[in-house]
Amino acid sequence: MRMDKQGINEMNDQALPDHREGLDHLNSVLGKKGIDVNALVGKLKEFQVAVPSWALGTGGTRFGRFPGGGEPGTLEDKIADVGLLHQLSQSAGAISLHIPWDIPKDVKAIKELAASHGLIFDAVNSNTFQDQPDQELSYKFGSLCHADRAVRKQAVDHNLEVIRYGDALGSKSLTVWLADGSSFPGQLNFKKAFRRTLESLQEIYAGMPSDWKMFVEYKPYEPNFYSTVIQDWGTSHMLADKLGDRAYSLVDLGHHLPNTNIEQIVATLMMEGKLGGFHFNDSKYGDDDVTVGSLKPYQLFLIFNELVDGMEDPTSDNPYPAWMIDASHNLKDPLEDLLQSLEAIKLAYAQALLVDRVALEEARENNDPSLAQEILQAAYRTDVRPLLAEARLQAGGALDPIGTYRRLNVRKELIAQRGEKVISTGL
Ligand code: LRH
Ligand code: MN
Ligand code: MN
């Protein structure tokens, strides 16, 4: 389904007087500081985040799944859902596929459908963490690191197949996340596992088109609970470094042990030109995959502060990172949850753009932590919501995405079309 543009416009008209008032106020506050509001709005309009095909249905936990109704049962439906998010937010202009959860049967038709919603295909993701029904060898004891060469080959071949699908769809990067590791001390030879993984990744890297990038995602635990082969950013960076210029680390916010200083990891990787991709979510305990910014918005801002710094650094050759939301939704309507995540990401981005970097650098050079904190928090405590709304309005989206989604009864319509009980593929 597509939303009626007329309905969005009517909702915008109603909200316009309040929006103008808020924007005027912010304009005068930021104007006094010499900040160019139009330039900020322009940057926000450009900022696009990929939505993963597996996040559009209700995610399950180990203990159950409670589908909310009207969920997408096909890839076509998933693309339509991302299209809805994009229509409302004008910030979700890309979709990231997980293969084999979402195999495009008719690649040309799928590509056309996505384009008709204004969407492109971002990084494709391989899956060697589950066995598929028609699969010959099992990944129970690993995939790219497996002791058996034949299993490694099967996993490499799967990645090459994913690259072929991605290439046909116009993707330009492959994200590799491995569940490989061990659950018991003594189970795995760490060095052999690393070397085998590197060797397998080298085969995959060699099979990528020459304009493709590989993103190596790390995670300290789960589903293995004693060790993972690519446990942290250092291991991921080592692999990326050995693989070549087009291999990068990928940071997933949920893939760190509690209290890890993620912003420092971001700064270091970008300094080395090795931060390729980013998975947004939020967490309190582990890889909780909850709504971005719902728990630690200040941490998200500090991370964006480093991302913006890295992107603006003329001495860094880090490529523009691939942004993706990697969250799962057990309680909320997935589309509302994703709209909230998109908003949280752009809020942190806008706040980071407000940081007075010259003054901050001066405070640092003068060993003035109080002033450095004042500068950061002055940006963080600015209510930039009118800027985001203005960016959406100018791009043809909704001033109030969730309010509009609710008032136009989108979920009700989706349930009427798709039924109450569709279970979509994914986690
Ligand atoms: C692993 C992960 C990885 C997978 C996705 C489904 O926890 O973050 O990115 O592809 O979840
Ligand atoms: Mn991830
Ligand atoms: Mn994860």
C-alpha cells in the first residue's frame, strides 16, 4: 500500500502554525550563535538510513512471538513497508536484505518496485548462523571458521551467492556477521579459528565486484557464550586490514560489553579510515535490539559527535559509512518503532552538527574539561525537533510521522490487506 499524499498534506496543514512557531524560535536561538539553519536542514534532508528487511515484522524472543497483524509476508510487502516509512520520514531511502530470509525471485521486478518507492538496495547480509532446510552441511560448529574445509566452502559459496543477488539489485556492499565461536572453554583453537575465518573471508573478498566493500561485523557473545571468532573491533579491524582496502569494520551498537566506550571505537576506526558500516539500536543489557535512543540518547549523541567529527576530518579517508537500523520489535508496531528510531538517529545527528568544534578543540588544548562539557551539552540540550520536522516537510514527508500514521489508520489498512496472522521472515 502507499499512503494518500493528500492525507499527509492535510495533517501537515493542521500542524503548520505550531511548527512555524517552533522553527522561528530555534532560528533566532541558533542564528545568534551564527549557525546556518538552512544548511543544517539541507544536511538532514540528505541523511538516509537503510531499513533491514527483517525488522518489519514482530521479532520473537527465545520465549515467544506475539505478531501484531498486517505484517509483511513477502519481500514485495516488506519493500512497501519501507516505502511507507520513507513516505512519512523521507529518511528511509534504502533497504538492506538478509539472504536467504529475503531472496528476490524476480530481481528486475523487485528492483523496479523498490525504485517506485524511491528506495535503493544497501548492503546485503549473508546468513551462515542458521541451517536452511535444503542445506547439505550444518553450521552447528561454525561456518567460515569450521574445522571441515567442506563446510567452510559451503559458507563461502553462500556469501558469493549473496553477492550475486546484491549485484543484480544494485547493492555495493556485503555485511558478514558470524555466529562462529564456542560455548565451552577448550572447545575451539582460537588461532586456527581466526586463520580459517581470514582465509574464508579472503575467498569471499576476491569474489566481490571491484567497486564493492566488505563490512566485517563483530560481537562478543551470542549465540555462542564462551567465545566468538570476531569478538571485538580490534579483531574485526585486524581482519579488515589483512583483507584489503575495500574491507572495513562494522559497528553494531548492541555488540559491546556493558559500558564499552563506543564513541572512542568510532573515532579510532574513522581515524584509520576503516569504519564502513553502522547498525543502530539501543540496549541495556546485551544485544537487546530495542528502539534507537530509547535508553541512552546521550551516548548516541556522543557517538554522533565522533561520526560527524570523522566525516568532517580532512585528514581522514574514511568512506561515508553505510547506516542501518538493526533493531527488533517485540511489543510495538514495527513501523512506529522504526519511525521512532529514525527520529532518534537524526536528532543525535543534528545535535552533533551543532557542536562548536573550534571551541571544543580549544578547550581540549587548554585542558579545560568543564568548558568541553559545557560545549557538548549546549548542543545536546538544544531541542532540534523543529529542524527535523522542517527537513521532512521540505522533502515532502510528514511533520508528525507517527501521528499521521495513526490518524490515517495505516496499520488497520495493512491488516485488512494482509490479515492478522502473517509471520514474516527474520529473527
Ligand atoms: C547479529 C546481527 C547481525 C545480523 C542481524 C540479524 O546479532 O546484529 O547484524 O545480521 O543481527
Ligand atoms: Mn547487526
Ligand atoms: Mn545484533
